[in-house]
Amino acid sequence: MEDLKKRKMDEMINGHELASSSSQEELRLLLDPLSKSQLVDLLSKLGSQDPSIAEEIKSVASADPVHRKLFVRGLAWNTSSETLCAAFQVHGEIEEGAVIYDKASGKSRGYGFITYKHMESTQTALRAPSKLIDGRMAVCNLACEGLNGVSTIPDLAQRKLYIGSLSPNITTEMLLSFFERHGEIEEGSVAYDKDTNESRGFGFVTYKTVEAAKKAIVDPQKIFGGRTIMVKLADTHKGKPAQTQLAAVVPLTLPLAPGYPQPGKPHGGSLPVGYTYPQTVAPYHTSAFQSPAAAAPYPTQAPISYPPVPIKDPVGLPPTNPMGMGRYPYY
């Protein structure tokens, strides 16, 4: 009897396993044509109803560290890995966190990474991506997205402002406090020198909406910290002139007279009248050339002497007296 009961029990277990395997295959065939949004809705609904399914979803989602790793930029030069982890551990247990340093100088490169143990901690941190750490507004996003995922709101060029002519004693907290009256700030910081950690006299503020950025630009109250500050869009503060393209210079080819070779073309025209190519030249023999003999010099002759001749008055002409002014004679 016991053997018979045991055999029946084994048959029931094997039949149940076959039914389970066949039902799982059928479920796969049913789920395969569904879209991603339909699958997400279905799993989220089942996870909310069954805690075991919820735990399975969390385990599968957290298996890949790509979904749990954050990229944090805009860190202060003196922010350490411990300070970075302390700022992000409010969202959940951190598996790994570090600030990246330059290998040559040993100084911070201004960014770091945070890897949570569970994916839901990462999602919680992304709901508040901006954090004030050591006087700087740091921003985080998924590391797999790189810098492209820093701002999920479009029109970044119309929301990011350049703030110039800042007083050296203005800190990031003071800057954000002054400009948050126009709207919610997504990111902002005073620019500091990497070596001296002193203010460079300007900063940046990125609002979450374009309307808030426009209000900050047209705000007439531009006196901050005892100075008149400059507020404009960040992509135009440098004032780089637009580059204009110069028209290409096309060389002109002038037609030459017939009979002369054209540039880049073989000579195919008629030859100029009276010329043949190539012209033959008679050989020049230097050995046959003789210079003419020089003519004999003329003989020298002795000078001839002549007798003196007396000077006489002209014959038949009366003597004349010299005349002065008014035809009066000289006396």
C-alpha cells in the first residue's frame, strides 16, 4: 500500500511540474507581443499586489550596477570622498562612492561617482538631483547617460545664466539665495580658482523653467553684494564674434592668341606665320674668328710758323665816336 501511495504521489508531482512548465511557456507566448509600457504596467500592478513579486523585481533591477551608479559633477575642489558619500547616503545604502583625482597633481577633478546598493535609492536621489556640498551646487544623473543626462528639461541654453562682476566675498549659498526669488533653481555655483580656491568674480545659475530665467534677466535690481552685477544668457556672455566665410577666389584663365600653347592643354593650334619649330641655328666656331689688325698711326708733323700781320683800320669807313644814352657822345 505504501508503495502504491508513493507512486501516485510521484505521478502527481511530475504532472504538476509538467503543467507548470507548459503554463510558463504559454505565458511567455502571451507576453512576447506586448509593448514595454504594457509590461511595465503589468509588473508594477502584480508587484503592488504580491510582495514576493515586488522583491523579485527589485532583485532583477538591482543586479546590474549601471542602473545604480550616479555621476556627480560640480564638486568643490576640497570635497573628499567621505563628504560626498555623507551627502548622498540620506537616500539609501551606498555600495561605493569616490571623488576622482588627477593622477599628476593629486587634486580633485571636480566630479565623482556614487553607486547605491539598491536601485530604488538611485531613483530617489534622481528626484532631487541638485545638492549643496561644501558651498557648491553639485548635480547628479545616471552615470550611463554621461553629461547628456544632466538636464532632462529642454531649452538649457535659455535657462542657464551667466552672473558677472560678483564681489569676492559672495559665496554659492548667497548667489542661490539671491536668485531663487525668480524661480526654482536646478543648478548654480560661483566659479572658484582651482589652485587658490578663491572666487573668480563670476558664476552660473540654471533655472528649471525659461520663464524664471527671463525674469532674472529683466529684473532691474542688479545690485548684489555692493556691486552692479551682470546677468545674461550663459551662451552669449563671452561675446564671440560670428565667423564669416570668405568667398573663394576663382582664378580666371585668359585666352591666348592662336599658335601659343594654352595652360594645361597640349599645343594643337596652327603655328605663327613665319616661324617653324624648332628653329635651327648655325654653329658658332670660336677658333675661326680673327680680330682685324689695328691701323697704322698717322705720322707726326712739325709746327709751321707764320709772320705777324699788322692790324689796319677798314678802308673807306669814317671813324666813329662812341655813343652814350640819348645818342650823346662819351667825353
